[in-house]
Amino acid sequence: MHKQSWARLAATGTLVLATALVLAACGSSSSSSSSKKQELNLAASAQLDTIDISKSTGYGQTGNVYESFYRLGKDGKATAGLAKSATVSADGKTYTFKIRPNAKFSNGDTITAQSFVYSWRRTIDSKTTSPYSYLFFRD
């Protein structure tokens, strides 16, 4: 597979998943039985300009916030994130991902294929004005 294809796949997966996670965060909330404080401190070169992944302007700002199909593992190599597995059609035009069965949104809801469909459709909707919508169109 070409490096450009993997880069497009990684960028698209990140964009899609982050959108789905943002949408899940807008859902209903329930009280937690855990009283543990959870805090993550990350160095960043810039503040997040938005938590709406469809409108975000850079991976550097969102890459440490949202899970994707894949993530960077040891030595900068791609490793499974939300994807349990992936296959590519012989013509290289169709990617099929199997989502980990335990993949959940922050509110506990299961992440499904429909979560991605909704997110991708929102990203390519001209009303959203996503700066990365072009990633969803074939050459």
C-alpha cells in the first residue's frame, strides 16, 4: 500500500473517530459511582481551537485527545486503536474495518459502524465547512 494511502487512511480515521467521540460527549450523562479524579496533562504547541473534529484545523491538536482506528505505537509504527482488524479490497478502493467489541464512547455507549457513518456524513456536509472534507472523496 502506498504511503499516501496510509496517510489518508490515518487522517480519515482520526477525523471520523474524533467526530463520533465529540458527538457522544453531547449525549446524556449519568452519575459515576467512582469518585476518582482523572486528569491528563499533555504538552501542546497550541490550544485546541475546537472539540468538533469536523471543524478542527490540525491533527497535532486533536491527535492526543481522540482515539482512532489506529494509533502510533513503539517506534512510530501504526498499531490497532479502535480497529480490531482491517482489510483492503484488491483494487485498493474499499477498506473494511472491524471495530473492537469493547470500543465505547466516554458515556459508555458502544461505538458502532453507524457512529462513523453519521460522523463522516456530517464532515462532508457543506454546512459543516470542514477543512478536511476533501479527504473523504476519491481521486
